[in-house]
Amino acid sequence: MVSLRLAPLPLLIMLLAASALAQWDGQMIDDPDGLRVANTETPAAGEATLETEELWRVGGDEGEMLIGVVGELIHDDEGNVYILDGQLSEIQVISPDGEWLTTIGREGEGPGEVRNGGDMFWLPTGQIGVTQYWPGKIVTLRPDGAPGDEFRLPYGKGGSLQTASRGMVTDGGVVLSGSAWVQEDDQSYQLTYLKTFAVDGTEKAHFYEGKRPQAFGNWTFLEERYIDFQRRWAAAPDGRVAAVMEFDRYRIHVWNPDGTVDRIIERPDFEPVKRTGEELERFQVIYDRITSWNPGSSFEVNPNHQTIGQLFFREDGTLWVQNARDQWRTPDGRFTSFDVYDQKGRFVQRIHLD
């Protein structure tokens, strides 16, 4: 794992914000579903490249520290970096200078123990929350590694099977995504949700909840339905939440902290990125392994990559989005690129990372 420093951003953001208002050529459209921000493919303030500088390096073939799979990174007020290792089920703590400080957490099923952690975030209590996808739960740890308080998932009653995908904290509480399986009238359903909860598990805001039928045996899985919003959302410092609700369209829903729709950001002319034959085979192998528990079932891989790979808010309220082209078709010498949107949802700049 490498820690990088980017070129100064505040001046860059101020410059793009100043020029974006005059040059933005999209449309604001009032629809029954919410305000639609229809962007063109041309960013209002053009493109910029940020140089990166390596600060320190840990892990790798030559490093003394062993890191399996990095699930998530967070930092504390002192600048220490916490690295969640989803394979080894532990958290490495690194100083701002790259010095190893300690290891907290371990694999298991007891208090403060986790298996295959997928995400990590600070709780309002100052403890660390780690999402365990399956069986779903939130494992809490104190910064010194001691087990933390219990955090209940929303569908804990009735013995429902659950997953926990991602978590983030805003002033309004803990934003969580996950799913649960329920039985109604001899039919199994999968419930998927994106909501804000208090630390005691009380629901505070509702952004989305879906319900779709499931079957054990002889079921056809479609990638565009199987790969949903649960790992493609972000929470802003002001409590707004943005999520990608569709597989093959450049479309982002943005909600206010109370769960009401704020706006929908679109790029209707964005061209999908077709998968190569090798990529199709690779994804087919992965999904066949995932669905092997369901006898007689098949998985249909989409011919295109999902349009949006990841998104996140910066402290200034801008929304940074990585699209499929910048994830899968990056030019040589470039790490990736991000589409940057201002708080009104306008496409203001493309930022490249060398």
C-alpha cells in the first residue's frame, strides 16, 4: 500500500467553481421524480491533471508487513491511517510518517472479531465499525483494539439472514446499506436498503428500500440486477447521500439528510464501455463461483461494464465520480480520472491522477 499526496486542491476547486457557472451548458429539468440535472459530456471548467507524490510505502513483495486484501482506509485526528485487511481480518495502524504502530482486531466470531471485513468507518461514539458482509453484522472496536459496543442491524428480529455492505457517519447518524432475506406466503424475497440509523439501531432517514423475489434452485441471475447500489453510494459532510441506482446508465440520485430527493444527476450521452472477451470470461468465472450455492442456477453477465465504479464527496461538498472508462480504459501513465460535480450537480471538471 502506498500513501500519496495530491497537488493542492483548494485553489483548483475555487478556480473551477468560478468559471463553471458561466460556461456550464447543461439543463435543469423539473420532473415528478425530482430535479434532473442533465449534463453534457464537456466539463464546464475543462480538465486538469494532479501530480502525486509518494509519502511512504508498506506491504508489497519487499515489505515486512503482510497485507492481504485492503478493504478500506480511514484516518484519525492525528493523521494515523487504519488499513482494514479483509483477507487477514485485522486492522493495521500506520503513523503519518509510515511507521507501523499496532495491529487491532482479529479473525473470529466473538466480540471485536470479524471474518472477511468489507468496510470500515468511525462511529459517533469514537469507536470503529467494521462491516462483515456474510453473515451480516457490524463489529465495533475501540481504537486500542478492545471490543466496542453492540450495533444492531435493522432486520435483527425474526432470524432473517442479512448482509452488511457499507457504512458512513454524518451528523445525522450512521448511513448503512445492506440486505435481508424474508419469507412471505411461501415466497422468498430479498430486501435491500439505504438508510440512516442512530447508534441504538433506530431508523432516522429512509433513502431507498427495494424488494425482489428469490428462489433456491434453477434461478437466473442477471448482473444488472445482482450488482446494485449497495457499494456505490457516498455521504456528504452536510448529510446528503448520493447513490447509483442503475447498472448501465450514468445517473446518480442525491437525497437530502431527511431522505427526500434533492436531485438526479445525469449524463445521457455517456457511451457504455463494452467488455472484451477476456473480461467477459473473467466476470463469468467470478459470478459462477458466487452463485454456486444455488443449484441449477445460471448467471448472465452484462456485455458492458457498470457505468459508474465509485463515487465520494469531498469536504467542500463536490462529488467525485469514477466512470467505467476511467476504471477500465485508463491511458498509459495515468492512474485514473474523476468527474467532478458541484453541489448543484453540474459537471464542472475532469481531474486526472498521474
